[in-house]
Amino acid sequence: MSIRVTVWGENVHEQTSKVVQEVYPMGMHNCIADALNEDPEIQARTATLQEPEHGLTEEVLQQTDVLTWWGHAAHSKVEDQIVDRVQAQVLEGMCLLVLHSGHYSKIFRRLLGTTCSLIWREAGEMERVWVCNPGHPIAQGLGRYFEVPQTEMYGEPFQVPTPHEMIFSSWYQGGEVFRSGLTYLRGNGKIFYFSPGHETYPIYHQPEIQLVLKNAVKWACPVPGLWLDNYTRKATPPVEDIQERGPKLHEPGSEGLR
Amino acid sequence: MSIRVTVWGENVHEQTSKVVQEVYPMGMHNCIADALNEDPEIQARTATLQEPEHGLTEEVLQQTDVLTWWGHAAHSKVEDQIVDRVQAQVLEGMCLLVLHSGHYSKIFRRLLGTTCSLIWREAGEMERVWVCNPGHPIAQGLGRYFEVPQTEMYGEPFQVPTPHEMIFSSWYQGGEVFRSGLTYLRGNGKIFYFSPGHETYPIYHQPEIQLVLKNAVKWACPVPGLWLDNYTRKATPPVEDIQERGPKLHEPGSEGLR
Amino acid sequence: MSIRVTVWGENVHEQTSKVVQEVYPMGMHNCIADALNEDPEIQARTATLQEPEHGLTEEVLQQTDVLTWWGHAAHSKVEDQIVDRVQAQVLEGMCLLVLHSGHYSKIFRRLLGTTCSLIWREAGEMERVWVCNPGHPIAQGLGRYFEVPQTEMYGEPFQVPTPHEMIFSSWYQGGEVFRSGLTYLRGNGKIFYFSPGHETYPIYHQPEIQLVLKNAVKWACPVPGLWLDNYTRKATPPVEDIQERGPKLHEPGSEGLR
Amino acid sequence: MSIRVTVWGENVHEQTSKVVQEVYPMGMHNCIADALNEDPEIQARTATLQEPEHGLTEEVLQQTDVLTWWGHAAHSKVEDQIVDRVQAQVLEGMCLLVLHSGHYSKIFRRLLGTTCSLIWREAGEMERVWVCNPGHPIAQGLGRYFEVPQTEMYGEPFQVPTPHEMIFSSWYQGGEVFRSGLTYLRGNGKIFYFSPGHETYPIYHQPEIQLVLKNAVKWACPVPGLWLDNYTRKATPPVEDIQERGPKLHEPGSEGLR
């Protein structure tokens, strides 16, 4: 059975910037989805900010193994209840690939708990992406490094918690370095942050970038977990026979406060 | 110089429950602050939900090395902008001790990114708190374990990210177990979650609990860090001499999107 | 294709203790291998201390996806060069399941770097194993907890580094608690430590224990990684054109010191 | 009270290489110790491979808060029992700073469990060390980055477990990048690996390098922990009243096997 991917695109620059339209006539989301669909194990579709519920209905998420997220100009336009929904699904086991400027997205900051701030420069310089763990599934098929001819610089300090694994480390012609490929676990969801992908350059057309995305999709856990949050609401009967003692705040059978 | 602690209390049950009033006539926050103030190295004051800005003004937070957080019935009453402020301060290096039902507080869930759900039972049963790391500063002065005569049971599964360190593991008379003392790092802030502390029992009067809180305050980093988030807003000039190339989205001198 | 498992057994108590012989007439290793082989996806064979090279030749390890390790009385009899070999294979991506008293094995202590010490008691008491992460692949098919009717107590403090994930937490009738299921990553190898399994009780005959072992085997990474340690021996030519400067210690073409 | 530092030097190149003698007439260890001793809070002495017990007697280690380790040509000459001793002390709470080629030392590999392999080149090129966490105590007083005019390149992949924190990331003129400042916890010991420090260049004379070492010494935990490994040898009496049941392997009062 295929891995079901939903490629989420903010789809704003594609409407407003001629430069971006020329690089991605069908939008970045379609470019990414098309690349993923070249792989017979992957079945990718798209969703965008402008659709009802941003294209991320309960039904869509239930049928999504891996969600990719690209946003930049309209992070604040993403409705909180959709972010809640995506977060809940990630904690249940859906994989999330956060791309480039998605580092400032509501969903990434919410899952990580930090500002996710970094330094940046838009100068079309070259980025050299080094592989820190050549045996990692996400790095399979790559050499020791690859180059992105034109990129936006993202540099340290990058305020994120210590990652589960560091897969890539980038250097930019202007001199900076950056932790450009990081994995996290939150609940049962695997998260992969991958920094290349500025909208004014043809980065998602590049074979190495597409390979990383395909690898990352396959690295994703295909078996959603079973964190049953709602079974935690009511008081749990004891395993051992105990005598209840002392004062209580909760009425019998009531749900806990939260 | 003393370690400056602000003991934050939700202070709701203290107003509404006779049981809680009897156990904590001055409120749990004052009980905790008094215990901390017995230590000559610590200078603790209180703040509560009902005060303007919940007692957590910019000025108060700037003068706080360690913030302790107890909340239960009114998590949703805590204003988001105060949560933003506390989070920012933690990321800059303020230490945060999250107590008992604070596991569902906005600030804890925001810093951890998960539901922080758990199972629970209010039956006045005994809790035995085991020390997992006898050499950790937070466990100094304790034996192999100590007992809380009457407690609310908090049990696994506890949906939190893998902690930085696990200090305590609790067992309850009714049979469950729980990771009852966990540390995290977010930005430069140290976070300690400690589960004992139900409002209807005199847990914060217990010497071992007070010792853990004093230890945790001292374990806190006294030197706030220097994550200068705002210096990341404008584009960063390169270190190496590079020639800007290609199309750009950002106007010269503009701030990045977020 | 099947997952190839090698079940390593120290096989000493089976030769010297009548009690153990009665519980495991064919040895613990055969009991474990038989259980694993009930699963059509798994193909398990055994290896023991007494065989040449402890049954762990280069060829055997090359054909092993997952190695399980049970040892107790003869940790010091395991030859260091075999430990070197197993460690190298784990770092390349072979999965390692360390069972019960294997916590003091050379291979586990070498991969973790700590004493791996714990407290213990052999009193045939009951152990209740709680699931900390119900959505984890290793916990699939289990309820909230299961019980081992007779077990050896292993208690905190357990001196191990912070694990990658905590899957199980045990409580014993005598009162102690223990982190009984932990995962680690070292190189590309996944490691799972699972504490139940004392030799004088029929623990490996128990369905829940066998289920955990099967789950853990499947959780193992099937694609060995590609950490090419030896390509790091000789000096690496630069990517950028640089002029060599200054004094050197190494002769051109020589291998580095280690 | 001062922080007591023992600066351990292999002291081999200093005897055999004229180049190294010129850069470090008194040996690298004395250069490092002198720099540390400029700080009134630090009291540093040296120890070398050639001394009895490599200068690391039980007494010396008992009086050491922080041990720094530089080795390159003679890792295999370090006696295993001294490595055992240092490891035990680290697990009890002594801090360890591992410098440059010390990545291949017995003690570092033993504490980390991986090969600690990396790529390298001795070409006297420039290294730019970037600060990943400007708020970390080890980075205080530094700017966004500093440069080492002549260095030996150490590049990814660096086979180490995921660190506790990543403080520095280096780039080299020849193009490679490297995680050049990493922290770990093992038992109660804090470990800091810092890669600059090749013997043929005057790196330990450089103010920024000396500042990092002083900062790292102060970051070290001053209160050694209390992991009492030996209290785990004999069986532990139960907390709850239990009836011993079933067969036993251990004689009453005997020590456990390991």
C-alpha cells in the first residue's frame, strides 16, 4: 500500500510574485507533489491555505501518513483550530516534514516549544549541504555533500530543542553554517525539518532535494500510534484493592480539569 | 546574592473549596513561598491569577530567576499574552518549576509541544517516590525513596517528549507508576516537572517535598542567557565577500516574514 | 524477506543449574528462538558462548538483522574481540536487544558508557510492567500493563544515559520501580533493553514477553547503514581550492593516528 | 573555593616533534594549565602519560573537579585500569573536557560507545567556529563566531551519539563542516568535547580558545554526585512485606553476578 502524503502549500507568493510564478508555474506544492509521485511507493496530493479548512479536514488528515508543510508570508493566517487538529494527528503518529520557512509556522513552533528563530540573508548564494549521518534512511543515495546553487542563507543560532538526530549541516558562501536537517519525536509522530527551499529559486526542482523528500517520506512511521488521550479524562479505577481516604475535589464520575 | 523566585498560584480552589482552605489557609502559593524562604539562599515572593497581568508583569519576570507554576481549575483563564511573556523569559534562561496539575497548563504544554495527558485518580492513596538518579542536585538529601501519605494518583502513559533527565519515578497504592520528576531544556531555560502536590492533601507541608523544591530552585541556572531573538529579524550581512545573485523577495532592509 | 535474528545465549546456568534446566530444557536461547520463529516474518537461529567465536563469526553477524543478548554468569568470558565485532556491527545498523542480566554484559556497557548498575532481589515476587507509550511499535498488542507472576526485582537507580525512548516502567511486589524497557541509538544501530527474563522462572514462556520480543524485532531497522569508518583514515582532499600552509605532522598519504 | 582542574597531556609530540616544541616549549598541557590559572576561580595542575599511573592516581582524581584530556599518538599506551578509574570518576560527577584528537581516546570512546570517527586534513587552513547557542555558559564572552587562523580540518560524519547540547559548529576553508562543541551527560559527569587544538599550530595560545576552556571549566558541576555503585552488589531487602517464592539461583547474602 502506498504511503499517503499531503503536500501543504501556503500558496501566497505563487499568487503575488512574478518571480515565484516563473519558477513554480503550478505552485511549489504541485512541484513537490509531482516529485514525490514519481516514486511508486508514494501517493501524494496537495492542500493549500485558500481551501476550506486550509484543505486539512479531519477526513484528509485521517488519510494522511505524512504531511509536508511550506509556509512563509501567511503563518498568522493559518487558523488555530486547524493547527490544533494537525498537532493532534502528529501526536497520534502522522509524520510531519517542515520545509524551509516553515520553521516559523504555528505548527512547528507549537510542537517544539521554542522561537525557532534563526538568522537569514536572501542573496542567491550557494549552499553546501553536508551529510552528518551517511547511514540514516533520509541520507541514502546522497554523497558526502551536495550543493544548492542558489539559496537563502539560514544561519545559527537556530533556537530549537536538541534534536533527536542531526542529519544535515549546511554552509553558505557568505560564511554561515546551519543545522539544516533535524529530526524530532513528539508523541508518536516523527518530525523532520529540512531547510533548503526558498521560493525564488528552483530548489524543489533539484534532484537531490527531491531525493531527500522521498527518503524522508519513507522514513516516516507507517503505523499510526494509539495515544488515546480521551481515556485519560475520567478517573482510573485502581489495579490493587484500595480504600479511598481523605477529602476529594472531584465528583464521582466527573472528568478531570484541564 | 539570593536566587529570586516567584511562586505563581492559580489560587482558585483556595477561594472555593473549604477542604483546600483548611489545608492551606494562606493558599498553596504562600505555603510554598514560606518553605522556600526558610533557605537563606532563596528569596521567594508570590503572584496569583487574580492580580493584574496575573502578577507576572515584564518587571516581575525580569527580576525572577525561577518561576514555579501551580494551576488546575483555571488553565484557560490564563491570558495568552502572559503565556507568551513567560515562554519568552524561559527561553532566555529563566527556570520554570511546573507542579502537579500544572502539567495541563498552557505554559507547560506550549514548551513541550505534546498533550501532557496522563491518567489520574483522587483516592487519597499513598505514593512512593523513588529516586532514579541519587547524584542529581535535585535529589540531594533524600534517601532511596520517600512516601507521600495521601496523594492523587497520576499514571502512565504520560504524553511528554523524552525528557533531558528522569529524576523521580512514583508508585501508587492503587498500582500505577508515573515519571514524577523530569527535566527539560528549552532555549536556555531549565524546566523541572514534579508531580506530587494535590490541593486537598497537605503535600506542600511535607519536608521531603519542600526539600525537592529548594533543591530544584538551586539547580536552576542563575545566569540568564542571551538568545537575542530580535537580532534575527533583519537580513544578516555576509562574513565572506559575496556577490548577490538572482531574484529576491525581500526589500533591502526589510524584516523577514514570520 | 524475513528478518534474520540471532538469539545469543550464554548457556551457562542451563548446564549447571537443575532449576534452570527444568524451566528451559532446551536452554533459554532455544525458547526465545522458537517463540520468534512462530512469526512468519522472523527467521531466528541461536548462538552460544561455548561455540567457536561464541557463534558470532563475521559471517553470522553479516547475516544478522537483529541480535538478542542474554548473559549473566559469564560476562567476563566473552572475548573482547567478539565484543568489538558486535559493537562495530551495531554501529553499522544491526539491531541489538539486550535482555535482563545482559545489562552488565560487555557489549551493553560498552555501547552505553555507564556502569549500568541497578539494585536487585531474587524473591520470586510479582512484577507489573506498565506501558509508558501505548503507540510505540514495541507495545502494540499489549494492554495498559501486564504482570510477570514471578520475577527477579531490578530497581532504581539504574545508571544508564537518558534513553531515546522509555517504553516500559515496572513495579515489583516488594515495592521498587524500574525503567524496564528503554531504547537507544548508537551509530545506526537501534538498541532495546528489556529487563524481565530471570533464568529460574518461566518468563520467556509467557505470551506477553514473547510478544514484546517479536515487536522489538520488527521495530528494528531493516536497512543496515553505511557508516564507512575506514574512509576516514586517510586525509580528506578539500572541496574548495586551498593552499596548504604551515607545519605538518603527518606524512603525505599516511593514515591518521588513533 | 577554587575549581580544581587536572590538565592531562599525552606529551608525546612535545618530545618527538621540533615543530610542536617550538609552538609549545613547555608542552601543550602547561600552556593550557597556565591559561586556566589566569582565572582566579580556577586552580589547575598537570598530569602526563609518562608519570606513574599517568599522573592520575586515585588521590589525584579524588581532588579533581574537572579533567581535561589531550591525546593523539599514544591512545593505546593509556592503561585500561587508568581508563576504568577515570570513567568511574566521571560517572560519580567529575567533569571531563575532551580536546581535539582526544576524540579517539579510550576514555571518550568508552563513555560514548561509538567509534567517534571523523574525516580530517592537516593543511593549516582557517577554521571559523560558529556559536549555536549564544546563551550557553560555555559561549559567554564570544561573538557570533571566531576564527582559528590555522587548524587541522575535522569534518562530518562524526560518529557520536546525539549530544545533550550542540554549542559550536565549525567550517573550514577547504569546505567541510563539523560539530565542534558538544556536551554529554554520563552518570553525573558532564562531558564537553571541543575540537580545535592541533599540536602544530598555536591554537591553545589563542584568547578565544582559552576563554572557551575557562567557561567550560566553570560550566562543570562542582558537586560530585553520589551514585553508590557498590550498594547495588548485594540483594536489596523489600520495602513491602513479601513472602519469598520459588526457586533461587543466588545464595543468601551473596553478591550478584557481573
